[in-house]
Amino acid sequence: MADFWDSEELVGKIVKNSREEIHIKTVEKNKKKYVDIRVFWYDSNSDTFKPSQKGVTMAYDNYNEFKEIIAGIQI
């Protein structure tokens, strides 16, 4: 997705299984900042992880509300 975003920074990864990872990134497009949480799949031909369509991108303005909702989950 590096071609789409003006800039991106990987914040962290979560291993989902042997073929998928969840990447959490801060990204920017047209001077607007977003948080991108996306499933990446392993491409054995290129030996790299590539972005899938499974994920969500939210504006920084919504991040605090998202964080509060996640913090309220009872586990």
C-alpha cells in the first residue's frame, strides 16, 4: 500500500496464523492522518507479506473513540 499512502509507519504486527499478520500503521494521505489496521497475507513467490482488502482505516479524529470502545471490552 506504500504506493497509495503519501507516508506510512508500521506501529506493530500481530501474527494471525502462518500465512497472515495484522499490521497496525499510522498513515497519511493529502495531509490527513489515519490509523490503518489491516490483514496482510504471505506471498511465497516474493517471500513478502502483502496487504489484503480486509481491514479498516480511520481518521485520527476517531481514534480516541475507538480506543475507548476497545478498552471497554470485557475479557
